[in-house]
Amino acid sequence: MGRPKKITPAVEKAPLRLPGTFDVLPEQQAAFHSFMDRFLNLASTFGYTRIDTPMVEDARLFKFWQQAATGEQLLTLNTAAREHVWAVKPTNIFGLVRAYLEHRYFEREKVSKWFYASPVMYISKGALRQGDELGFQIFGETAPIADAQIINLVMKLFHEVGLNNLSLEINNIGCLECLPPYQEVLKSYFKEKKYDLCENCVELVDTNPVAIFACTNISCSTVAAEAPVLVDYLCENCRHHFIGVLEGLDELGMPYNLNQKVIGKPWSRRTIFEIRYKGEQGDLTLGTGGHADDLIQSLGGTPASALGFNTSMETVLNALNLANLKFTHKTRSEVFLVPLGDLAAKKTLRLFSDLWSHNIAASEFIGPGSIKTQLKLAESSKVSIALIIGQKEAREGTVILRDVRSGMQELFTIERIIEEVKKRLGR
Ligand SMILES: [Zn+2]
Ligand SMILES: [Zn+2]
């Protein structure tokens, strides 16, 4: 038996990350953690519990998404031997509905309130699009007040992380009773103005005329501004619902803009809203929320309402960056360990654990370093105590305690050091 010639497969040069994907580097994590802290805190205050669904699902789950997608495709897995195609989730809501039905939450509780933070991926115009979606989702019968409450929650979330200058753009897209007749009204309106619409919108006239409202082309916007508005065509239930939501917002003292350009996804129903951040360097939509009330039924469940909001890690990081907000990692360490030499390094391993078991967090410089370098690090990490162990101390079982600010040093036996550190930390 000969030895394998090469046990490490090698490529000339590590390939770069794929277009459309991204790294979130350690220096970007403080900002995101700060956001997530508030996200988790508010989720629990408002009574949401976490749910995680798999990355990959049976592709049939995403039929609605596929029908609605323009220029976007599912990322499917090679499935020659399988009966059904597998697909990476392009967004979370479909997996959430599947879990709601599969685990029969509709029988277990009147209302399910969930939050999630989970990666999504799909193909857009031939390139990968990666995202880390996070949001809130409610399934079950809810009153209009629930819409106002979820808006309240997400506005609080963005405010608390330091984003001001937010605007709430709200619309009502109707339901299966009032939306189709309105689409007909729109169709005939836009047909007459066909020559003023962009190429893209001309195609939408017959298939999804409501989507023309979202077009940013000036000519299309001018035509759309004169179009009949859905609010005038809402059925009695939708009208009642919308008034309830707006009254809820008034009660909360929350300003909003009625904006018929906000149309949501093809599965959006009734309330649909966007939270926008208005920065000096431009605007950014922080996230979209609203109802998707036919989704449960479209996946075989008994009709139930679905209300949610979602954003993504990339959007949040972009906004925090645009707002020029700075975040730093909170270091918890109170003591810095400074070993000099191999024997001392071994002793600090033990000392680290002893401190830890007394609930004192220590940090240290990993790797060889002179006393000067290590003490500098101690200073920059803002701890008040450095514990120095040199060769002599390591052999004699002693530790030098140094007050980092004053530079005063004192020698203690290793048995006494924990008590002394505790005393100095005021424990
Ligand atoms: Zn309706
Ligand atoms: Zn257009």
C-alpha cells in the first residue's frame, strides 16, 4: 500500500464568491447584532415565538411564487432519482404556511405569532440572489387592530436601532371579491392610454394592471396618477378592514401616507405597507408587510388570514450604513491575562478557567507577544486589571496583578489571586 501522493486537493487560486452572494464580515456584525438584539427583544415583548423551516422544500410549494416571478427562477436541486423536484426557498412565507398546515396549528391555537430569520436564494436574470430574510408572521383570524400593531412593532424596531426619518406608506389592495372587478376597470383605463406606457407596462395591461402603479417611468406614473383608485372599489369587508387599520394608526399617533404605488406581491391582499428610510443619500425601503390571506387556501388549507412583515439583513445593514450609525462590539472581559513564555502560557489556561468559574471574564492575547505588546492590548481592551505570569512566577506559583490605569503592580500567590481580583472588581 503506497502513500497517497497528495492528500489535499488543490486549485490554483481560491475562486471568488459568486455574483449575487455576499459575506458579512466580522466588522459588520456589531451593527447587525445590535439590530438583532432589539428584534429578539421586541418579538418576545409582542408575543412572537421563533420558527425555523428548512432551506429546501418540495418545489410544488412555490408554484404561486413561480407564477408571479418575472425574470426570476427557483434554484432547484438535481433530482433525477426523485419523484418531485426540490427547490431552495426563494422567500420564507411559503415554508411558514407549509409548517402551519403540516403541524396543524390551525387546530392548536386561534392565532399563531411567529418570527423567523432564515436565508433565501433564487436566480434572477441568470445570477444568484442570496438574502437573509427576517420577519414576523401571524396566521389565524385577526382584527384590523393587528395590522396597526404589527406596524407599530416594526416602526419601534427601526427607531430603536437608531433609524429616524421613517415613513409609513400604506395601501389596500383588496381581496378576491373586489380586486378582479377593479382589475377590469383598470384594464380598460390603461388600454386607452397604451401609447403613453413603457414596454413593460404595456405587457402588464392584460396580465396585472395594478402593477403599473409601481412603475417608476415618468410617463407611466403620470398615466397611473389619473387612474381609478382601488379605494373607491373596495368591497364592504375590505373597506371596513381598511378603516379599522387607519383608525388604529390614528390611535397610535402614527403618521402614514396613503400610497397606491405600494402594491406588494401577487399574493398580497388587503393591507399592504412599506417602511421607508429617507436618508441624505437617498431613500431605502426597509421592508414590506401586509396580508397574504389566500396563501393558506392556495396550499390546501381552510381559509385563514395571514399577516406579516419582512426585511433582510442586507437591507438593515445598508440602512445603518446610510444613516452613518456606528456600532461597536461590547467586550465583557474584565481581566487581561499576560503570559510570558510557554510554562506561563500553560498556567494561564488554568487561571482562565478558574476566573471563568467565578464568573470573571478574562481575555488574552493568543500567540507569542512581548510584555509591551500584551500590556498595550490590555489597555486598548479597556480592562482594569492585567494578570502577568512570567517564567519565575510560573515556577513559583505566583501572579503579578497590575492595575492597568495606574501601572501599580503587586505579587500574589495563585491561590489568593481570585479573591484579590474579586475584591478589586467590587464583587
Ligand atoms: Zn374586498
Ligand atoms: Zn411603465
